[in-house]
Amino acid sequence: MQRKDDEPETVRKRIQVYRKETSPLIEYYKKKKILVGIDASPRPKEVFNSVIDVVEREIPKQQ
């Protein structure tokens, strides 16, 4: 049994939406130099630590 959201047509639609709506945002934020890439291939704890490092570096601490 295949889930409805795993059917080929559903996946194709998701990719279309990504290309139309999400991909342009990536370029927009890159041009503004406010996009930070995170490598999500390591273990989850390492990815989490990378995200925390970026947040702490990029967002000033409230005093």
C-alpha cells in the first residue's frame, strides 16, 4: 500500500511548488547575504549543534 503523499503525481506537484515558490526565495536571501547553509548529512545532534551555533552567532543576545 502506498500513501497518497508518496504517489508520483503528488511528488511531481511538490517539486513544481518548490521550484516556483521556494527556490526563488533561496536566491533572494543569498543575494541579501542573509542565507546560512547547514549541512544536514551528519548525525541529528551535530546538525542541531550547527543550527544553534548559527543562531547564537547571527542573532544578538538580549541583555
